[in-house]
Amino acid sequence: MRHLLRARRVRSSALTATFLGVTGLVVSDLTVPVASLRSTDALELPLVTLLPLVGVLVVCLATREEAAEVERSCGRSIWSTRALPTIASAGLIAGALGVLAIDPHGQALLDVRNFVGLGGLGLLAVPLVGSTAAGFLPVADVAVNTLLGEGPTGRIAPWAWTLQPTTDPIGWWVAAVAATAGFVVFLAAGPRQRREEQLHG
């Protein structure tokens, strides 16, 4: 099990979690102007809302093919070899983002919600494109939401869920559905294998 946890990069997730927690507190009051393609006004995006993407990329990389090789050789159930290490990595990072709850700007719930939903999108992509490229889907989702989510009047479109405030139930529903679907698909299918692994596996 120790080899599997190492292959799944749980240690890297712990280091990333520490980094995200500290960085989140440091940049909690900083915003970056992002040009909106549908509005004349730039969107003032809190910098901490980009931190979940870093955590999602780490979780996706933790599902890489080397971990699949260890998984096949250790003779344990998929739940213990595939699900638990992924839950451990995601839990560490979500906990680190939750540290922002002690910050007066109140970005913790937003970051945790977005990490859960974007993590689900990443896990959905892992069986299709592999762990390295899986981060493209959550990154693309955030980019589309950010560039197109704000309308001419400054109102956020309902589908731009990562920009919705934590009081809006749509964002939570999208995050919950994405996380559930991603986890179930990853648990069932696992990471995409290289062609030589498929021939000799």
C-alpha cells in the first residue's frame, strides 16, 4: 500500500496542499482584471479563485500510468488501490483551501466548491486522455466561464458556475454532479493506458 500511495503522489498532494493554504492567505485580498468578451468592463477575478486549478492538476497527475502499474501488481481491490488514494489527495487539497475560512474575505467555500467540481471534470477526462492531458478540461471550463460568463450588464450567466457566489445553488449542483460523475467514471475505468500496456496488460 505504501508503494501505491507513493505512486499516486499523495506526498506531492500534501506539499501542494501546504502551498495552497499559505498562498491563499497571502493573496486573499488580491484581484486580477480579466477581459470579458461579452462585457466592456473587465472582470475583477480574485486571485485565490485560481488556486483550485493547481490542486486539480495535481490530483489528475496522481492518476498517471505508473500508478496503474502498481495498482495491477498489488492484488488489492479497486476501492483501496484507486479510490482511497484519490480521496486522500483530494481531501488534503480541499482541506488546505478550506484554511481560507479564517480569512475575512470569505473565499474558502468558493474555492472548495470549485475544486470539487473541477476535480470531477479532471477525473472524467483521465480515462479518455490520460492523466497529463486531463487538466485541459477543467482549465478550459474556467477559461470559458471567465471570458464569456459576464454579460454586458455585469450579470453572471447561470452556466458560468465557477463565477457564481456560494449562495447560488446552481454552482453547488454543478460541482456535486461533476464530482460524482468524475469519481464514478475514474473508479470504473481507471487512467487511460498507453498502447503497449493495452497490448500486454
